Amino acid sequence: MSLLLPNFIAGRWQAGNGAGTPLFDPVLGDELVRVDATGADLPTAFAFARDNGGAALRALSYRERAALLANVAGLLQSHRDAYYAIATANSGTVKNDSAIDIDGGIYTLSSYAKLGETLGDRSFLVDGEAAKLSKGGLFQSEHLLLPTRGVALFINAFNFPSWGLWEKAAPALLSGVPVIVKPATATAWLTQRMVQDVVDAGLLPPGALSVICGSSAGLLDQLQPLDVVSFTGSAETAALIRSHPAIVQRSVRVNIEADSLNSALLLPGDGPGSAAFELLVKEVAREMTQKSGQKCTAIRRVFVPEALYGAAAEAIAARLAKTTVGNPRNESVRMGALVSRAQLASVREGLALLQGQADVLHDGSAQPLIDADPAVACCIAPTLLGTRTPDSAGRVHDTEVFGPVATLLPYRDTAHALALVQRGQGSLVSSLYGSDPAALGAAALELACWHGRVHVVSPDVGALHTGHGNVMPQSLHGGPGRAGGGEELGGLRALNFYHRRAALQASTAVHAALVR
Ligand code: NAP
């Protein structure tokens, strides 16, 4: 039997007392490890984190907590090889794709370590200027941001076991809020190992970081009014979490990052051979194949002027044809596997659904898998779909296929394109391609309300831009409506979620005693 990974709760390692759920290698089919949370004493786990972890973190200043983040980043850096090995085995990703998760997580931690340093030796933050409430100004109102006195519970998705933890834990720990992470079962190993390394190194106070792998049963019941929950995953699970009695009755703050029909839009005026056209083609092919399309931010819908539909299909297909698929251990492979048989089945199902309203413009499945048995490996080749009737193809605007799949859609004019993009009902990101700064700026403003991020690619930044799907700690991550309505990252803005805002109404002497 494979190793049963212990959970770290209430300051000690504890194994679940059930049989455990096995985690698999999605390419070779081997069982790797097991996870289990049966019998975990959740009330004690949450109380320990709240009382011990929270108190210890709040006793430190922002600068001191920033130093802890820098130490964690340094430690993770020193174990990178082990993390890459786990990612290859359990996520089935090629090295470049594992890097987005592993190095992306470490980079985000380091970024928050630097940002935290700028907050200095304070124990709370001041929000804006004081306002006079009395004649002469002796009695004033000032808004304070105080680290919330609860735990931050993270329920994470399978696609980013490293980054998904650290992009949330960095602002939480910097804010002085202890973290309990429940990784998605399919890829929980990497999250568990990283927490284990940090715990074993004694870098954080007891109770500051806990990990519970396995079933989510009972977790939400533990939530108290000052706790916060960050969820990343499907819209269905998000709806269950939002309506959970503990969250509804205790007004627990929730952040949801759900699925999203992200788009790429080539504005009119740049045809085949132009820099903007080539940049769109390159980005679409990259987004479709990176992490086998298992990125919440991946491009799912591609909009081009009607006259360019054929040329765009040809150019994207030509790039996709170069994508070798198979075992990530083979150096000639560019795209590894989906994470599980369940995801493979779900992608096939989604593809079949979309094909009811769209044609197949490129199907990479004619190329054999490299070093992988198609009967075992969860590998699937990239597929570009397309339809000349985007208005009536409702499914392409609301079905997220979480794999290497995108749909090409032609538009008549810019107004038509913008209206079609908005049929995603709120997305994490839209990218715009063109060479006219005024047109790009105007389109970006039209789309901004519907997106957490608008990524504009003009030829002058062609070699510099950070990528449609890459989430940078400096920029907001989240999106309205369908995308869950959440907000993460965005530099120090992320700290708001982990602080409570309170107005202090008092004499200037009291303010001066507190806020120096
Ligand atoms: P999922 O099935 O909703 O699972 C997400 C997490 O919720 C997992 O940890 C899962 O645990 C847990 N969970 C399942 N049922 C639960 C319940 N009743 N109560 C509490 N927690 C529960 O989603 P997924 O299939 O792992 O992830 C894929 C989806 O995530 C995609 O749709 C993608 O778009 C979205 N996503 C969004 C973002 C973003 O930032 N917006 C990022 C990544 C992914 P188990 O694994 O143990 O079931």
C-alpha cells in the first residue's frame, strides 16, 4: 500500500484513521500516495490555529512577518527539485508547466515579502485620512485596518497545488492571519510536502500554517464570524460553499475564484503577417497547451474579424500541430497530461457538447502520444473549434472545457466583438491585440467592468508582456459574475481581505496615541 500522508493540525502531524484516497500518476497510472482526514479533530484544529497561530502572528509587525515570508520562499527554493519530481508524477506536467506552479508560488511569496517590508514595524494599517466630526476638529473619525482575529481557510483547486497555496498564504500570513489549507485531493501531495518542509524547518509560529488533505467534510462547520474562506474551483462547489449555513448565519467573508470563459480579441486593422496578428496566434496556441489548458485563466474563446477567420484558423492550427503530447519525462514532449481520468472524461464530454455547435478546425489526436499508453495516460491532444455563427452558438460562451480546447469566433465590427466577449458573463481575463493604442484603450475600458484583468498586447510590448494567462502578484486576479466575483493579489490590495475595517471616533489625543 502507498504512503498515507499525514495532516498537520493543532501543531502536530496526525494521520487520518480511514483507508485513505489514493493519488495517481496521470501518465503511468501508478498509485503514488494516499490522503485521509477521517477522524481529524477539526474544532481543536481551528481553535489552535485561531488562538495560537493568530496570536503569535499578530505579535509580530508587518516587517517581521514579511521576513518570515522571505524565509519560506528561500526554503522552498532549496527544495525545488523534489517539488518538480512530485509535479511530474502527480500532475503529469512538463517542466515549463510545473514551473508556473512551483516557481510562480515562490515568486509570489518573495513579492509579498518585499511589499510587506514597506509596511514597516506597525501592527495595524490606517485607511485614508482622518475626518473631522466636530467643530475645531478635536473629535475625529479615522479608519483602521486590523488583522482579522480568525483563520483563513483555503479550499483549493487541483491545477495549482503550489501557487494556489502561496498566492493566498502570502497576503494572509503577512496580514497576521493563520492559514488552514485543504488542497484538492487529486494533487494534494505537493501542497502537503511544501507545508511539511516549512513546518519541519520551524519557520512559522505553531498554528500559523496547517494542512488537511482528503475530504472537505466538516471544514465549513468550524467557521466563526472573523474567519475568512478562499475557494478556488468549480461554480457548482462555489454555490454550495456560499450557501453553507455557517457562512450565511455567521456572515463569514468568502472569496470565490470559479470557472471562466476567458477571451482573446484581435481588433480590426491588423491582418495576417502583421505583428498583432502573429502575437494573437502565438498567445492562443500557448494558452491552449500550457498545463494542457488546465488554467482558470486560459483563453477559451478567440475573436477575430470575419475576413480573418480562415487565416486565423490556419495559423493557430499550424502552431498547435507542433505540440508533442505524452509523458513529461520525455524531453521531446511539450504537453503532458490532464490531471486524472475524471478530468479526461470531463474534457471529452465538454468537447462533444461544443461540437454540437462548432466545427473542428484542428484535431491533434492524429499524432500518436509519445512514451504514453493511450489506454492509461490522461493525455489529450489540443483541439481548435470554430463556428461562423457565434451569436447562436450559446454553448461556446458558457461551457468551460478545462483542457487544451478553444473556439475561434468571427465578428462583424468592434461593437459586435465586445458584445460577444461579454456573453462570458464575467471572466478572469480578456486579452486584446492590435496596433492602434486609442482603439485598444477604448476596447479595454469597455471590457474592464466584466473582467478582473484586461491584458493588452500591442507590438511594442510583444516581447515584454507577461502573458494572457499568467497571474502576476502585482495585478488583480479574480472576476465578476461567472468567474466568482472574487479578488485576489493586486499587490497590497490583497491584504484587505484579511483585515477588518473599523472607524475609530475619538479625540485627536487618542488618535495620536495609537497612530504614530
Ligand atoms: P471542484 O471540484 O469544485 O473542487 C475544488 C475544491 O473544492 C477541491 O479542494 C475539492 O475537494 C473541494 N470540494 C469539493 N466539494 C466540496 C464541498 N462540498 N465543500 C467544500 N469543498 C469541496 O473544482 P476542481 O474540479 O478541482 O477545479 C477545476 C475548476 O476550478 C475549473 O472549473 C476552474 O476554472 C476552476 N479554477 C478557477 C481558478 C480561479 O482562480 N478562478 C483557479 C483554478 C481553477 P476534493 O478535491 O477533495 O473534492
